Amino acid sequence: MFWITLIVVVLGLVINMTVYWMGKQETERAVRAQIEEKLNLQTKFVNRWTQERLSDLWSLAGSDRVKSLDKSSIGSELERFYINQHDFSEISFVNREGIVVNGTAIPYWSDDIKDTLYFQAGMSGKEYVSGVVLEPTEPVILLAVPILTDWGEANGVVIGKVKLDTIHDILQSVHLRGMGEQYVLDRDGMFITKLSPDQQKEFRAESNLSIVKRAKSDHEERSVYINYKGDAVFGAYQWTEDRRWIVVAEVERIAVLGPLYNSVFVIVVITLFVLTISLYGIIVVTRRMEVPLAFLLQGTKVIKEGQYDYWINRSVFKYAPIELRELCDTFNLMSRKLRSTVQLLEEHARIDALTELHNRRYMQQEGMHLVDACLKLHQPCSLLMIDVDHFKKVNDSFGHSTGDRVLHYVADILKQTMQQGDLLARYGGEEFILLLPKIGLEEAMRQGEAIRRQVEAAPYSDEGLLIPLTVSIGAASIEASWEAGEDRGFYELADAADRALYMAKKLGRNRVEVIRGEG
């Protein structure tokens, strides 16, 4: 009897250890695949955001007003850029001697910065993205680009400062919630998206994270390691394109394997009990486990291949242990949530969350096609660049939450003025853009004037608060005689409307100004 019992126990342990090992291996492979997927998404977003901000600074540095090196012109240009681009907390111009001569705020650095890496990089004609810089008040990231003459010589540097809170909030917009933790470090191991200033200073003395060591040595190991909180995690890293920042994605090991441990524990008890009754019970229970596990493994493989709408028929688990049925339900719930998350990310890439209008990226993509289509058909096309006047005063006087509601209110007014075929988007900050295919300049000006009057006649009202509103509008048009192609199109049209908008603001705001195209 002893030997029979021992054989039954050993056989049961062998079976369950095999199931556990297979489940553990497949679970780890699945979670590593999920980590790689969300890490790729986050890294692409970080790279895109960095390149867009550098592109903004290059555009600023390449403007005629900045290249003129006239202090008053540079000052107004920096102020205009600062108003329209809210990711930067400060923008400064540094001359070729390394002296800060103009900026949107008093910089924390000394007036003479010629010995700094970002100034030296700029004067050598290169763009620069810093790691975490600990200011006296809070940590920041610095971005710098040179101001180049027509013959390619650096004539000064434009420097933009971005607060870590800003970067953290931006990256949280694409954070896959409920799927572990993602954060960004600089190459010295300083947190860009996580810690407070006091924690940053404490962490600097012990920047010995395992993931940082792996990144610096370009180690591709994917084993469990201890993260900055002291938890054992599955994780991976990716360098950004310029190898200045490290994007990290992690999932706690206990969160991944905990359900498996619980299920295996219950299964072991049940299996041992059944095995002591009869060999037939062993076969029945084993088959009840093997088939559902096979479906779960198949499901993880299908999702790994990108089919996020895959779900498992629950009838397959009809005779399975309750833990596996719950695991099936959890798998199907995870699949639905993953699919909705992917759809939300795709929607986020096209829609501005605040105003529910299309965003700048979508306008640029679709605008090029619409303008080019008009040119190919020899039809006119017009564009209105619309800016809410004195919007910064609204934020300063009533708070940013009221400012957000005002922007949404203006967006609703603009929607009412749209006609079939028009394309409306929030272009940035308090600036909107309305593309009018097949519409000539005169009709576009009439529509712009109608918008201006409607906004002026409908001040924002909320709980006794009354805020008069006006808009400045720049109009531009391309003629049907233009030829389709890269030299003339959406960006030239938008640039002309932007110059007209600048003219409208310069002439006193609350008006429509125009830049007429030439055939």
C-alpha cells in the first residue's frame, strides 16, 4: 500500500510539475511579447515627440526674424513661439559668444554658458538633447539647435527647456494602463518621467539599476531583475534614436505568475485527490486540463501575432476546473481590453482629446491629399488659420480648466460653420485651422468674417462667468492654375495663412487678413 501510494503521489507531482513548467514558460513568453510590444510603441512615441520638438526649434532658428540677430525681432519671435508651443517652459537665444541675450523668462543658468555641452554642440552645427538637468527648483530637459547662416555657419543657439512634469504628462497619454509600468531614464540613470526633485537627488547617488547596467552594456538579457522599487520584474529597455534616453517597460513577476501559482496549487491538490481514487480519474482530470491549456496557449500565440480581437469559446472550459474557467474569462476580458486600448491609441493619433477635433498630425496628412487633389483637378483651395485673441489672459485670469472649456466652446462654434467637405482641426494651443477645398479666396474671406462675427457675438458664459471672445483669422488660397507637386501645396498654403494671421494680430486682432496666392 505504501509503494502504491508513493507511486500515485510521485506520478501526480510529475504531471502537475510538467503542467506548471509548461504554463510558466508560455506565460513568460507571452508577457515578454507584451512588454516588447508596448516598449516599441512607447519608444516610437518618445522618438517622435523629441524629433517634433527639435523640428519646432529648427523652424524657430531658421526663421528670418531670428537669423537677423536683431534683439527686438528675436524677442517677439521667441514670445510668439512660446505662446503657440506649450511643451517648452522657457525659450532662450544665446549669441555666438555664449551670452544669453534674449528669452521668454530669466534662465536659471548664468549669462555666460559658452562652456556648456549644449552650447558647444549648437555652435558646431549640431542639435542637442540633454539628460536630466537638476535646476535649483526642479529637474528639466534641455534641447538646443544652432542658428545657421546661409553658408552653414553657426551664429548662435536657440535653447528650449522642458519640465519633466510636461514630458511625464505627454507620455502618460499613450501609457497602456493596467499592463505594467513604463518610464524613461537618461543615460546616467536619472528618471525623466517618474520621481520628484527630492527623489531625483537621492537617486543620483545610486544609479546602479540593473536595467541601466544592461542598457549601457547593450545586454539583450531578458531574465527577471530587481527594479528601482526593489520588486522582481520582467522588463526590457530600448534606447531612443540618439541614445540619450532609455525607455523601460516592466511587469511585476508576482502579477504575471501569481495566478499561475494559485491555479497550480489548487490543481495539485485536486489531482492528488483524484489520483488516489483511480487511474481513470487521473486521465479524466488531465484531459480536462490539457485541452483548455492548449486553447489558452493558442490564444496567446494568436494575440502575439497581432489579432487582438481573438477570444476563446467558454464552452471548451465547461468541464475544466473553476480556476481555468476564470482564467478563460480573464483571457477574454484582457483580449477585449487590449483591442479597445489599441483602438483608443489609433483614435488618439487622429483626434485632439480636449476639443474633439482632428489634431495637427491628421490635418497635415489629410490636408496634403486634399490640396493636391484640388490642384490636379485645377480647382481652388483655401485655408483659414484661426487664433483665439488674448487666450493667455483667459488662462491667467480664470485658470487653465476654464481655458480648456473656452477652447472647447470655440471649437463647437467652428464646427457649426463647417460645410460638407471642409476639414477642421486644432493646430496647436489656441490655434485652429479650417481647410476649404474647392473654395476660392473671396468666399473663404466671407466665411472667415462670418466666423469672426459669430465668435464675437457669442461670449463664453458659465455659472455667472461671462468672457468676451474674439478671434484673429489669416486666410490664404491657392489658385486652380497651380500645378500639383511638392513645391506648392498644403504647407505653403498653411505658411501663407500663418503669415496672414500674424498680420491680423499685428493690425489689432479681431479681424480677417489675407495672403493672396500667385498663379
